[in-house]
Amino acid sequence: MRDLFYRLNHTGIAVDISTFSKACKTRQGENFCRIYVELLEQLKRRHPATAQMLVPIDSTVISLTSKLFWEQEYHQVKLLNGINLTQGNPTECLIHFGQGHDARFAEMLNSMIPENGVGIMDRGFSSWDLLDELSSTQTRFVVRIKNNMKTELDHDRYRIVWFCDLESRSEFRLATNLEKMANEEIGEIYRNRWQIEILWKFLKMHLKLDRLISKNVNGVTMQIYMVLIAYLILELMEIPAFYGQRLLDKFRYLQLELSRRCSIVHWSYDLLPATLV
């Protein structure tokens, strides 16, 4: 975005970071949310659902360093999201300002996990109340529970699976309501949780999720949606096979094309005519 502002200034269009930040105070965030949902649906149609889809879910925290946020007692913004490993798309997201334990957002988790999906979560979601609520809606899950949580309970909604990682010498206790799978299969499902960390790494390292430009709540919310929209566009893009097909390959190709084309609009029609909503 900074590079884009630099090039616009040299073509006679006066715009800078502060102009963008001020404009975000009054922009309608619903438009960005609508674009995000539309791109999600396009990606889902490209990759049909299967009988069992794994959906790692976690949250990442972005620090708010501006004193304008501190005056409102906001020191961080939390993005709660998941990724459907079968269809390759992120789930619906929750943007939350302030402190908040992940287990508080049980209602949002139900909408993130599809009917034929399995939610995979870490210890931040380990709450018996949360597991009871997920079980009551027949939502399937595999959640790592804390070591100090008591498991000697007369409970028929989920079971506790124990396994250890000899390489890291760590012990894992997983709560799940999947009854027809062996313990080894449950352990393999939980190992897919790391994919959500890879998503955060890409969003922060390459799409600059943690480099917030705006200094107001509405602007930060829209900037997070912009990053997620950019991620979905990369997933939907088809580039010449010569450049590769990984997300990072698409990202580098995009940077190359933006440096060669003077019109972003015409470039968009060439590569992604269906995603212009």
C-alpha cells in the first residue's frame, strides 16, 4: 500500500497514509465484509465439500501502539478465524477489540465449523462449558485441554484421548466427540491444527496484517478485511504455470505485474474478471 501511494503521487494523484486513515473513519465496513463473503463463496464453489472437512481454528493478536487507542483502553485487536483445509478457504472471522478469552466465542465457532466439518482447536478453547455447547449442537471437534482440567467426569458427549510426542517430549490430552475413530486417528487430526499458524504467518509476513495504518477502530477493521480479501484473491488467481502455483508465487507475480502495468483496473479484468463485485 505504501508503494502504491508512492506511485500515485508520482502520477499526479495526491494521496498519503493520513488521507487513507481519515477516510476510513467514515467508510462503510459492510461493503468490505460483503466482498469477503462473496469471495469466500466463489472459493467454496471451486472446491466442493467432502464427507469430512478439517477446520483448524485459532486467534491471533495484533498490538495497537497508537495512544489514540490507549485512550479508549484498547491495547490489542484479536482476529478469530479458521481455515477449511479441504476447500482451502478461511472461515468467517471475528474481529474483537480488547481482552477476551477464546472460549467466550462459542456461538461464533458454531458458524465457522460446517455441518460435515471437524473443528480443531488448541488449549485457548479448553472449557467444559464450551465443549458442552458444541456437543449440544452436534458440532464435531478435537480440542486440546489443559493439564489441570479434571477428566474424571461421567460424561457421554465426548472422550479424552491421551498421546505423547517423543520428539518434543510433550504430553497431549484431547477432548473429542468423534466416537468411531481410533486414538491414533484423533492424534493425526490434531496435528493439522498447525495449518492455522501457517495462515497467520503468511498474512503477517507477506500481507502485512500486523502493520496497521489506520488509527481508529473502523479503519483497523476494514484493513483486516482488506488483508483477508487479498488472501482470497491470491487463492482464486490463476497465473502462468511457469511462475509456480503456490500462494507466494502468485504474490510475487502480482507484485511484478503491478510494477509493469499502469492500470490496476485493466489488469484486474485480465486476471480476475469474475471476482470484481
